[in-house]
Amino acid sequence: QYGISRMTARNAVTQLVNEGFLYRVHGKGTFVSKPRVEKSFAPLTGFVEDMRAKGFVPGSKVLSFTEIVPNLKIRSILELDASEHVFEIIRLRYANAEPIVIQKAYVPSRFCPTLLEDDLENISLYEILAKKYGLVLFKASQRMEAISATKEHAELLGIKRGKPLLFVKRTSSLENRIPVEYVEIWYRGDRYAFEVELFQKWDK
């Protein structure tokens, strides 16, 4: 139809596989990949805002929502006293009804004492913190690494054990640098992509 050789067509398909637009299954053939949710590192936004900005319908399922005494790691990250409690919020997040993210967030109880009353399945945590408690997140630092899905991850995300995940740790703070949230996030590697702009010179 296009007047090209079979070799040229094969090379073009291989290039599309390398770029993630197609994928191959041994013994079955080559298939079109589902579009990935692309996340920019620039804006500090929540999952709901990210999904809507990309044209996806966001969804959430609360797996666990409790007030706990944090361990030493969480207490250190959030700069808490030994007597302080945090809310631990574990949610499965959806894009167009497909599970793509597991989130485990920690928020100090003293900032939002009645948070257990709020609907975290239908309302963004960041929206609740800002509108109800006056906590507007100003900046965040995060670290990302590639890991393999455990059995628990695989069951929640509907993927096979050992599949690649993007694991992110993020600490978000107010303008006065007081940390108000620490979150650990597991993104499906086949459905999520991050992008970042790099500059030779950075103007601070």
C-alpha cells in the first residue's frame, strides 16, 4: 500500500516498540500499547488534578484510613515529637476505572484533627487540606526508583508479580518549610511515565 519494503516496515515497527507505542508478545504478535499517563515534575498537584489535566477520569478506593503512632522514620521525616500521631491513608487510585497507583500517605493529626470525617475517595486530599484546614502545600521533594511488583502490589494493580513499578517517596511542605505530608507511591511502569526538563544553567 505504501510502496516500501518489508524490511523498512519491520524496522518501523521495531522503532515503535522501542518507543513504547507497540509491544510484542512471544508467539502471539505485536499489539498497540495503552497510552501512558505522563507526569511532569514541575507543578505540585495531586493525583486527581493530574488525571483530569491529562483527560482521564480519576477514581479512588480507600484501603485503610487510621490514626496511628508513627515509627521513627515517619516521625523524623515529618519532624514530629514522640507523642504526636499521624493519619495513615492507603488508597488505590484509578484512571478510567483502571488501577494504576497505590498511595500510602502520612499527615500529622495536629494539622487536621477531624480528617477521619472527610471523604478521601471522592475529594482530593490536597483540596481538603487547603479548603478545610488552610494548609496550602508550597513545595515538595521526591525520590524515584524502579522496583519489581510484590505479590500484594500485583494483586491490587491487576498485573503480574515482578512487573516493573515506579516507586516514589515524596515529602510536601508549607511555605514556612513545615512538612505536612509524607507519601510513598507505587506507579505501574506500563501505565505511567515521568518527564522533566533539564537546563544547562539553572537560575535560582
